[in-house]
Amino acid sequence: MNRQPIPTPVTLEDLEPLVTKLRLAKIAENQKRQDRIAVEDRIAALMPTEGTKQTSVKLPDGTKVIVRRGLLYKADAVGLTKLFGEEFAGAHVPLVYKTTTELDVPGYEWYRENQRAVFDRMLDHVTVKPKKISVTLENPRI
């Protein structure tokens, strides 16, 4: 897509119709996005999976439909660090330390399975919510 340079000086007569076209295009794009998400949700409802697994179906035309589900974890790293520093000193803090700090999900899940009392105290510092369901078409006929 070639972008035309904006003529200078910009006049309202030139700009207003383009802004109107852009506004209408964005509205149409948003509606198409909502339509796509609604169709993905319907496909996902027809292809249930357990927990964070995925399932796939191959259609007669060769298209493979894949539905993936997962969880997003968000942690209050400062709160977890303080909790472990004050109450569980010496225990592994289920955080991965990088330039940014994020939750160590396997470590967090380990506490759920092995030290429930510690895990229960961590719940105030971690939010878990479902990821957006992913629907992928491989070799689609478009």
C-alpha cells in the first residue's frame, strides 16, 4: 500500500473527507472483528477441551481447525516478595527474576499441590484468568 505524502499546507477541505472515510473504515473493521470473534466463540463451543488443552478437527477439504485454551497469570511481584520475605523466609519465591519480574507459574502451581497453606496466602497476590481462546485454520480455503 503506497502512502501519499500529505500536501502542505493541509487544508480542512482535503482532510475532512479522509477522516470521515477513516472513521467509517474503523467502524467497519471493528464490526468485522466482532463478527470474527463471535464465529470463533461458536467454533470453540463446538470443540470443547479440558482445562488448558487443545483439540483439533480435520475437515474433508483438508482444513485443520485447532482450538487452544489456556490461562493468563498475573502476579503482584512486590507483594509476593514481601510475603516470602516476612512469612516464608528461605522458601522459593515463585517468581522469575529478569529485567521484568513475572510469576513462575510452575513454582506457583507447585505450592498449590504441595504447600496449600502457603498457596492460600499467595492468592491475594496472584490473579488467574482465562486466555482468549485461539482458533487457527491451517491450509484454509479462502
